[in-house]
Amino acid sequence: MCNPLSFCLLLVAASFSGTMPLTAHDDVFHADVTTEAKPWTNLEFQNDPNNFQFAIITDRTGGPREGVFEDAVKKLNWMMPEFVLSVGDFIKGTSANADTNAAEWDEIMTMVAPLKMPLFFVAGNHDIQMKTLEGRVTPEMMRQEWNARFGPTHYSFVYKNVLFVTLFTNDGKEQYISEEQADYFDGVMAENPDVRWTIVSLHHPLWAYPQESNFSRIERALQGRKYTVFAGHYHRYVHFDRNDTNYYILASTGGVSKMRGPAFGEFDHFAWVTMTDDGPVIANLDLAGILPHDVTGVESLGRMKALENSAQVTTSVILDQGTPMKQGAVFMTLTNATDQALTFAGEFRHSHHVHPTPGRMARTVAPHSQELVEIDLDVLQSFTAADGVLLEFEGQVGYADNKYPGMTLPVDTVIQLANEPIDFWGTESAVFVGSLKLKSRYQKDARIVRYTVDGSMPTARSARFDGQMTVTESAVVKARLFTQAGLTSAVSDLRLQKIPAGAGILAHYYELNTDEGPPKVLPDFRSLTPTYTRKVSHIDLDQLIRRPEDFGAVFFGSVALAEAGNYGFHLKSADGARLLIDGNVVIDDPLKHGTHEASGFANLNAGKHRIEVQFFQANRYSLLELEITTPDGVRRPIAADQFSFDEHSAPDLSGPENPDGK
């Protein structure tokens, strides 16, 4: 009988009878082949007793998909690794009105109970979050629950002379390794100098973050070692070649994901690791197959994200106003903001009301450019806007070079056949002092924009808008498109109010795009057009915002200081914020975070100083408060009568350099 840890093979020839001498290889393999030629390539069996196999299971949360995690547990038992690692985020961590997350952990422990091998836990930001939110479990209680169940948040162990170290990346604040934990890591490295390999597992891939997180200390301690790093958090697989070492961000094991496949790094899996003296050999076991360790790399990830963020199809409709209606046009703007040529292709579905010409479209759009495609509409059956007639376009966009087959995105579009206003400005209303530079978001093409500033309807004789103008008085700007065929669009309005310089402060308000999820860092507001601009009495969100989350604000004007000296400024925010005085950054706290305070200091003369406060809110709770410490050491809020604005505070509504308008 073969030993279970051995590989035994018996080959018997079809014509074999009687007893023949067997060829031996070591003491675990025997065959009856006696010829010099052998029916095999070699006898280098992969049965080194020092080799072993383990699996790594990844994120389940952010919106767990039912049954996936349980399916992974079942298939881990089929594969029988020696043990299982994790990279955190097993629970949602969102139990409302609870003292602890005990119920969520009880559920997880029930799910992993069927595992026939050890499971090593890693704390993720859902397992121990660093935000204090109303009606939610506090960070302190989450950590106490962890400690009671699992003990330390960072630890190490050695198995077959391989060192495994687990780190906690929400240590005191989000995406951070504390000095104490970094000291611990240094000590573990010193105590284990001669291991054959080191495996580091953590939740956040801190090497990919812009801020200092103490991960640089971890990497310094790893210098000269053979090591591999595994992380999670993003639910999107990426392989990095960093410091001549393999770093991995794993995908998901039931966590929220668009599940668009390996080209996008989006799949449910666990990593299958065979540990050898030459390092870990990694295969990704999709719950429906096996994928290589570098299935999605840095280059393909960059191209995919560029395609997601920078390829866009927008439409506008112009219908004639006759009775009965006879014709119209759909204008499709194909936007390519990537560095590569993109191909847009598709066709219109059959409609009983209109016949589009051409019915199919295939265009290659050069990098950083737009192309306008005009689709003429012949009206087959008369209709009105109230009928809600739709025209459907089914298509896709991908890279023209097709370097990564399958890396395409659908650009299916449902077009409502009605004369709707085209948003020329991107701004609903604004106040200004002195004058205001105004630029349209509309990209010039064969159509003509005509406008008025007195509130009257633009006609074919109205002034032609050639891209930019300066407004010096209050105005209701109305604009519309005129086509070469004589069609006219609906009217777009913009209300501008000129106000005198005075007390208070001006503020831009932005409703942020969340197609890729809530923002994580202060946006470049210079590249955005504000939703509207208002005068407020002081830096106060309540006077400005109109929705509870995913918005931004920029306050700008002047602040009057009674005396010269060293001033302290204290900015409490949730989420990111930045303070500039006279154009100089005094406080820079730009990343998404829970409520906390950041401070900065500046030596300032008595008198007025330009002030600008930038802020963004990602989701849930929002807060923005600014206080000042005067040279005599008194801390207080900045009084409303210290703020003022003048013509130098005039908002610039000229818009981004490469707008994505229609």
C-alpha cells in the first residue's frame, strides 16, 4: 500500500505475464519498464516534503452576494489545502443600534465552521472600522469584539520554515500601521532571520496609497529577504512587480463586484499557493475555473480604468416643431479621453416611430478627442413628447488595437425622443462681483449656438455664441442650437446675479459624480464646473448644500485679522478638506475620513487675507468647521463679520479645459 504522502505509480504492459524485475526510483516509485527508452519525460516528482499548499480567501463584504462565500468554503474542502489565510473584511460591520458586531461574527463563524483545515484571520476595515457613526458600533467596541474572539490584530507564525506575518491596516486610523505595530514587525524580522520565505498578509494594499502609512518601514524591514505580499480591499485583482518581488491585490470571495471577468480583475476566487524553496507558486481558482497569478497586471488595469473613466457616449435630440412632425436628428457625441484610439460600434433597434439613418455606426476616435455623429430621423408615425417614444442603441466600446481581447464595455443607450434643453453651461445659477467669464460646455461642431441675455427666446437672428464671453451685469442667459437643416433645440437657461462687494463669503457647490463609487480624495475643483454659486454669511455647509452626500464645496473670499502674528487654524471635517491663505496651503487633509481635526499655522500681517476652503463629502455624515487661534493664544470660531468678498473673489465659470458636455 502506498503511503498517502507518496506518489505511487504502477504501469503494466498489455502483454505482461509472469514476474519481471521492476525499475526503482528512490523508494516510492516502481515500474516494470526495463528498456533503455522510457515512456515518460523525467522522474522529478513534485513531492518535496518541504513543499506545502495553502489557500487565501478574500473579501466578502461591501454588499455580500448570497451563497458565494459558502460555496468557496465547500470548494476549499474539496481542494484540501493545509490551511487557509484571509485578507480581511468578513463582516459588514454595519449593525445598526447594536452594542457589538457579535451577531455578524456569529454568522461568519457558522459559515467557516465546515472548514476541515485551520483558518487564519486578518482584520479589515469592515471588521474594525475607524469611523464613529451615529447608531453604529463604535471602533472601540469593534476592536474589543475582535480581541475577545481572536486576540491580537497582528501576529505571526512559522510553518515548515516559512514565516507568516499578519498586519492590521486600520491601526488607530484608517489605512495606517502604528509605530507600535511597525516596531513589532521589526522584532519579528530580527527573531526570524533564517526562514526560507516570508509571507505578509494585510487588508489595505498600502503600497498603492499616496499617503505615508508606515508601510515604508515594513518594506525596509523586508529588504534582503525573499518575501511575497497579499492584500485585498479593492475587490479587483492586480499583480504588482515591486522591489523585484510579487505583490498581489486579490479580487473577491462574494464581496460586491461588477463581475466583468479576468480582463477587469473582477471574479470570485481563492488563491491557491504551493510553497517551494524557490518561492510561492500561485494559481487563482475561480469558482468556475483556474486563472494564472498575473491574470490582471498593472498595464491592463490602467487601460481598463481609462476605458471605464474616459469613454463616453452622450446624446441630444432635436425634432422639428411642425404639425405633423416630419423629421429630426439624434446627435451622438463619442468622447475618448484615453491615450489610445477607441472604437465605438453598434446599431439602433427597430422603431415603429422613426427610421434612423445610418442605422449602424462604427467609428474609431483618436486619443483625447471627440467625434459628433449625426443620425437623421425620418418620422414614420407621428408622436408628441407626452408619448414617451424611445429609440434604443446597442453598442460597445473597446481599444482599437484589441491588445486585451474581451476588454470592451457596453455603451447601450436609451434615447428619449423629445426636445430637451442641452446643458450648455453645467451651472444652474451664480452670483458674481464685477464681471464673470462664461464658457460653454458644448463642443463646437456644425451646429450653431445662438443666445440672448435679456430672457427672450433666441432666434436665428440672435447673437452667435463662439465659445466664451464676459458678463458685466445681471442676466438670464438663454441659448439653443440651430442645425444646418433648420432644426432648433430646446432652450437652456442660466441665471446670473451681479451683487456688490460686501460682508460674507462666496461659495461654489458641486454635486459629484459617483459612477465609480463615493470619492476618496478631494477632487481637482479647477477641472469641475460648480452646480451653482451663492453668497453665504460664513463657512457653513447648511447654507449651501441641497443633498446629504457626495458633494463638494469651495468657499473663497477674504478674512480680516486685527493684529499681526502667528495664527493657528483648526479645520474639523468629515470627509476631506484643505485650507489656503493668500494662495498658500496651511492645512491639507484631502483623504476620505471620519470626523477629525487638522491644524496649521501661518505668520500673517494685520488686515485682509485671501482665504479658500475646499471640502468634499463622500457618503453618510458630513461636517466642516473652521476655528482660529489668535496670537494671544485664544481659540475661537472666525466671526461672520471677519469675512468679506469683492471683485477679486469673482467665480470663474469658464469650466474645465476638456469638458464632457453634449
